[in-house]
Amino acid sequence: MGRARAAPDGTAWGTLYDSRSSRVIRERHALSHSWLVSMPVDPHRALVERYLAAYNGFDIPGMLSALDAGIEFRNVSNGEVTASANGIEEFRLLAERAAELFRTRRQTITGYAERDDRAIVDVDYEGVLAADLSLDLRAGQTLTLAGRSTFSFSAGRITRIVDES
């Protein structure tokens, strides 16, 4: 729940946020006490969670809906940039190619911190390969990694993603 305010008749209006769509849902709740419930909602975290839910579900249009048109993306492995995209069209093409490489994939948030207009997100990654990537990484194998993603934001959109593993 976002914020609730007590009304004179003993009910409260609560503001609920749907983290998948970042939509506000309003519901009326009966309160048996006169105290207020208040829990701030972090719009950046909701946006990151929406993006990751779309990523995990191979929902490329859903991923794109969270991104700024000028998105900058970098994947860094062992200090080396292994993939990059500049702009929404390059990102879409990269996301489509990457989706073909996995039968399943899941990023799970294990840590989250905000600094200014950035979110630093620790993730556990698990994916089952749909295609051979090398002699060591074959279709059907499960790939597990721990990593960190840094998201930058502007005007309610993700403007930059740097994935590090």
C-alpha cells in the first residue's frame, strides 16, 4: 500500500501501486484503528521490477515500455564490454537475439540501493540455454551468475543499463 488517510466514518482511502504497470489503484479499506499507514513507494524500484518481470517473461515490448528512446545499454563481463546498444531500436534487436539463446531465464533481485538518479541492483541470474554458445556452454545447460545492474533514470524511464558479471 502507498498511503492511507483516515476518513471520519472510520474508513480510509488507500493508494495501491501495481509494480508491473506502475499504475495507481485506489481502494477503500475499513480501519478498526484511527492510526495511519504510510509506506513510501519508490517509483524507480517499481520501474526496475516492471522491466525485470518483462525480461524474465521474454516480453520484449514490455521491456521496451520501461525504456527511454535514447537507452544506452552495456553488458560487461570480467571487465570487458560483451554487448552494447544505443537507442531503442538497437536495444530491441539485441533483446530479440538474446531471447533466442534461452529456453528460460530469470533475474532475481538480491540487493537494491538508490543513489541520486541511479539504482544499483544486485541480481542472481539463472537461464537454461536454448542454443550452443560454445563447446563449454551447450543447449540444455543451466547458466547461473551473480551480477549487478546499474539503472539510470530520467522522466519516468530507464535511460541507461550497465549489467556486470
